[in-house]
Amino acid sequence: MKVILLDNIKGVGKKDEIINASDGYARNFLFPKKLAVEANAENMSKLKNKQDSVQHKKNVEKENAEQIAEKLKGITLNIKVKAGENGRIFGGVTSKEISENLKEQYKIDIDKKKIVLNETIKNLGVFNISIKLFEGVVGNLKVNVTN
């Protein structure tokens, strides 16, 4: 019997996957525990609509990410910090500070977890930073750390 899984089941399959299950397993275990529904025409069309909706949402998010990446290309973010005589910063510039300054100066809201910093910026100067906006969409930002 073909069934559509409503939840991830270890050793069987993932959510929204169509599998062949034995009649007894489906009727006595999967259906009573609401882990699956029969793969009839009505349920198949519901599944297709759900998948189309998810795909549309992903496409919209990707478009938004690409627009943000274009905006970031022309931006040089200025961050003022306290520094010593040799250009070493007291503390450092973290992804959180970059995110806050980006929101404050350019009204672009980016989660600090998406900003890729190999290590905290501890010197004055201009740095190129990459930001993972979406799967396959990476924006580049110039950060100018001044005294």
C-alpha cells in the first residue's frame, strides 16, 4: 500500500515522502498513530500543493537574498572604535557589531550568524567580509574600521 508520511520515521522515511508499506504495518501502526495517510488522489493533490507552496516561498526568499547581496556590493560600512597607538583595537569588532551597524546605518537587517568572520577584527583598516544570505547566495561587504 502506498502511503504519505506525515512525520520522519527512522528506518522508514522522511516527512512528505511517498513509500510502499505493507497493509498491516500501515493499518495497524502508521494510520492509528497519525504517522501517515493513504496516498489517494485527494492526499496526493494536497501534498503537491504543499510542495509547490514551499518551493514558492524558497524562490521568494532567494530573490530577497539576491537583492540584499546587490545592495551590499556598493556599501562600505564605517565602524568607529577605540584603538591604541599601533593600530590595535581594544577588544575587537565582532559579527554582532557589524550586524548592528549595518542595521543602524543602512537599514539592512542581517542576522549575526550569517556573517562569516574567521576571527574577530583586531586591527584598524578595511576588511572584506562575506555574508551567507541564502543557499548559494553570498554577499560581500567592505568594513572600514577607524579610530
